[in-house]
Amino acid sequence: MTTLSGQDLRSRDPRLPLHRRLADALTEAIRRGDYSPSDPLPSESEIARTCDVAIGTVRQAMAQLREDGLIERRQGRGTFVRRADFSHSLLRFFRFGDGGEDVPESSILTSTTVAASEPTSRALGLDDASSVLHLHRVRRLGGRPVVHEDVYLPLPEHEPLVDLEPGEYPNLLYPLYEERCGVVVVRASEELTLSSATQRDADVLGCSVGDPVVAIERVTTAVDGRVVEHRLSRGDARTFRYRVEIS
């Protein structure tokens, strides 16, 4: 674990408030991977001591990092680099079973290395025809397929996954990215559209060609700011719902 010092702050733009310089230094350290999401960050008092700043300055900087979605406070354990948790994200869009909150079971149907399509190259910021790892994944509830997904992962970042057999993938992918590839996901953006079922949709979901389907495109970002996943999910529109909390 890298320890920041007062020099890290003195070398930054002196026109910025001290807490902003400290927040920027911590952000850069997090994005470099200096702090593991599995271990707590140094305490506020330790950061204040090593950086020779007031505790109030540290608290302002940490508040900024929390607002930016980079860290989270865990009761009784300390402050950690934030991991994204999208295990229930599909529940915002699809009604499974009797409306319960069960997470669908997932399995990988195929895993292949392919040349990225133009949309995937654009989403991942890759050169034309760059190689990506393509996972075709199905999500089931009670044994019934409800959503299938095409997941595209840039190489060589995800090279450790290339030799995995489909049956070796766990139910959740993001912990696997972190464990095998050192890729820590912190945020994602999604765009939802309506479409018609293709033959491929019909084969996987058990619907008919031409039936309405909901398509969700996700672009996922790692803690260092890199786009690390392009995901296309398609589900039967008969299970569709939209839910949002407004405050």
C-alpha cells in the first residue's frame, strides 16, 4: 500500500484548496490500484499525519471521494475502495416469478475470442477489429431462461479468462474480473430500447420470432476510469417493468 505524503500535495496546483489537492491525490492512488478493495484505506488520522494536514481537510477530501463513488464506509470495518454491486440490477427492468427479489441463476453458453464489432470497438475505445473475449450468457429463474446476454471484454486485460471453460464461470462476473484480472468495477451506464425477437432470441428465451423484447446496452467502467465491459442484454418484454426511486 502506497502512503501519501505532504510532498504529494505540495507538488499540485497551489490555487486549488488543500482538501481538493488531497482528494485528487487519493483518487489517483485508487485508480493506480495502490489500495486494494479488500483492505481498508488508512484512517483519517493516519492520512492527516502523513500528509501534514488537519483532520478536517481529510474529512472534506474523503467526502469528495464518497460523492464521486470511489469509496464507501463499512460500519465497524473502516473505509474501502467501492466495489460495484449490480447483482439485482435486472430487477429494475424485469419482473421475475411472482415479483420476488431472487437473483436469476447465470451460466455461460459459449466463450470465444472474436474481432470486436464496430459498436463494441466504439464502446470500449478500441482500434478497429481489436480482439475481445465474447461470453454468451443466459440468466434463468426456476430453470426458465428470462434474459440472455452478449458480454464483450477487452484483451489483454481479461486474458486470464480466455482459457476458462463455460462451466467454470460463477454466477456473478464482476467478482471474477477482480479476482482473476485485477479489474475493479465501480460504475456502469445503461441504455434501454425495445426490439423484436430474432431467431437467436427465440432459440434461447423460448419466445417466437417477432415477439417484443427489451434490449439493454451496458458500458462498464473500472476504478481507474477504463471502460472494461460492453454488455448487450435481451429479455422477453412480457416480463418487463420499469421501477425508479425519486427523492
